[in-house]
Amino acid sequence: MKRIRLLIYMLCLIWGIYGVLSTSQVFSAGKGKTVTFIPVEHEVERGLEAFLDRSIQKAKKDGTDHIVLEIYTPGGRVDAALHIAKVMRESEIPITAYVVKNAFSAGAYIALNADQIVMKPSTTIGSAAVIDSQGNTAGQKAESAWKAEMLAAAELNERTPIYAEAMVDPDVEIPELGLEKGELLTLTASEALKVGYAEKIAEDRQELLAHLNLEDAKILESNPTFADKIARFVTNPVVVPILLSLGSLGLVLELYTPGFGIAGSIGALSLLLFFYGHMIAGLAGWEAIILFGVGLILLILELFLPGGIIGILGVLAVLTGLIMAGGSLTGILIAIAIAIVVTIIGSYFFLRSFGYNGSLKKLVLFDSTSSEKGYLSHKERVDLTGRIGVTATTLRPSGSLKLDDEFLDVVTEGSYIEKGTTVKIIKVSGGRVVVRAIEKNNE
């Protein structure tokens, strides 16, 4: 009997120790590990791509065990989203997409490339059609390629692809979700959880970390610097043509105004912001800036040297530098075209309103040698008008006229006048003396 009691006591003691150890492990879950939170906010563009790439690389150097992307975006550029997805897939660190408000379009694609998706209550994900800069759906080729990318992202983590397809293709119907033809799928948090497009609904970070079993992990924040914010602003597809337009128009107008003033400063600052932002975003290198600078120098030299070859080389160098820094060939070509049109129209109205008084005035001859300003190539004989003489030669219709003891070169109004005919000078214009024959009955 005593042995049985002793055995029971020992079993209870072992069970108690196990419980304490188990409880200790639960409360220390994630202890010694690190979680890095990275915001994915506003529009998806090349600046965000560069920021996320740097943040993920830094997290790796910091020994981060888990990365959480806090997503709140209306979408953005497809090319930037594709590059971000590539960085995520190549990351050795597990990545969780935490949808804190909305993840639309490119944002939904980024979330699908994460290892798992966690959503806050009342958040949504989906509506991922490809839209161009005018707000219209893109061409069939672009839509087909984007649909394939969305399906591949869904299949990456074994999610049912039909829902990703419905986010892109309005022809897909899903009756159980009330999705009819002509609509794009947008999932609420509960719907996403139901169809397997979310692993958890978490109210806050603490609940999220509990789901990841990382409650006691060290938290690191990767926030964008001031330079990152500038880069994201400058690389925005709407801002790029504005900067290029201000840059080109400002520098051109500076040629029409004396000294270096406001127009030139605005132009130079705009171009500086363009290249600085694209360098921070990792899109432009020094080679693009040097090429652009060489192009400007060649264009200035063209103003002083004849030929035109240097000017053509300067234009090519400037355009090549801009294209190399632009990232997207189509986007930068459209921006350059807009800048050229704005510069031409702006210059026209400026010259029409204020005239030309710039630094290039010394190189352009504006004064005319008109008779009104006293410039005459010969003495104008207005005193000859009305005088009468005899033709010394036949006028066919030009010839010679004898006036007293003076011979003059004259011309008729178009008629033929024989030699020895009496004529009257009817008009003198510069060196042109016009005569008319006098009829005999009027002598």
C-alpha cells in the first residue's frame, strides 16, 4: 500500500514538473528570436520596391527570424510588384503578409507571395485588374500575363487559384461568394479565411505574434527614411513627367531671360530631384547622370559652334541618360514626350508675352536694316517723280532713259517702249525707276 502511494506521489510530481516546464515554454515562446515589421503603404512603385529590398536585406544582416509586411495599399505599378515578389521569393527568412486595411491590385499580389497571410478584422484583399494611367483596363496581352502571375502566386502556397483568377478576370463567377459576371473579386477577412486566402484574423500585433508563436520575440521596425520618402515621391508615375516638364521648361526659359534666375533654378532643382530620387530607388546610376550632364554640355557648345552634329549628339546623350534613369522604358518615354510638348507650348506663350531678352541674344541678330531705321543701300531719287525724258534704248521692259544730261536705268509697267519715245517717271521705289510712255496728243 505504501509503495502504491509512493508511486502515485512520484507520478504527480513528474506531472507537475512537466506542467511547469510546458507552461514556461508557452510563456517564453519566441524568446531570443527577432521579428522585423516592414510597412507596405501607399502606391506600389519603384521607390517602394527599393525600400523593401533594402529592408529585407538589412533584416537578414540583423539576424531576423521572421519578417512581417504590414500591407495597406490601393495597388500600383505591375513591374514594381513583380520585382518585390521576386525579392520575397528569394528571401530565406519566412515572410508573413499582415493586411492592416486594404490590399488591392498589386498589394493583393504581394500578399499572395508571402508564406502566409494574416488579416485584421474589416480588411479586404483583391480587385487586381491591370489599369493604365488613364484609368482604362490594359490590353489583352498585359491582362493575360498579369493573370498568370496572380495564379502562380496563389499556387505558390497551395491556395485555390480560382479566387486569384476572379480577382483579375471579371468573367469568372463564384456563386457561393455572390460574385457575378462583370465584377472583380474582393474578399473580406472572414471570406479570405474561409477560402484559404488567409491563415488568421488578428486584431493587433500581439495576436499576430501569438499566432506565429513569437510573443516574446524582439521587435524591430524598418521605417522609411527621409530619402526613401523622397524617392517614393519622385518615382511616382504622375510626378516623373511633372519634374521633367519643369526641368526642361525652366532651363529653356532661362535662355530667354537675362542672368540666372527663378526659371533656371526651378529647372535645375527639378532635374536634380529626378535623378536623386531614382538613385535612391536604385534605378539610376552615375553613368546615367554623367551621360545626361555630357549631353547638356554638348547642347551648350552647339550654341557657339557651327555644324549641328554636336547638338544632335547632345540630344541623344540627354535622352539616353533619362531613359537609363527612368526604370520603365514606356513610362519614361511618355514622360519625355509630355515634357517636350509642355516646353514647346510654354516657350511659345512666354515669348509671345514677354519677348526675347535672354543670354542668347548676343548670338542672334534681331535688328533689321530697314529704310525706316535709316539703312539704305543707295540714294533714293524721289525727286525724279513726275519728270519727263526720252528713252535712250528700247525698254523690254527695262532699259536706259536720258534725262537732261543724265542717263538712268528704268523699267516700264510691263509694256514695250521703243527707243526715242518720250516717257514720264511715275514712281521711284528704292533703286527702281518706273516710267510710262506719253501719248502724243497729251504732250
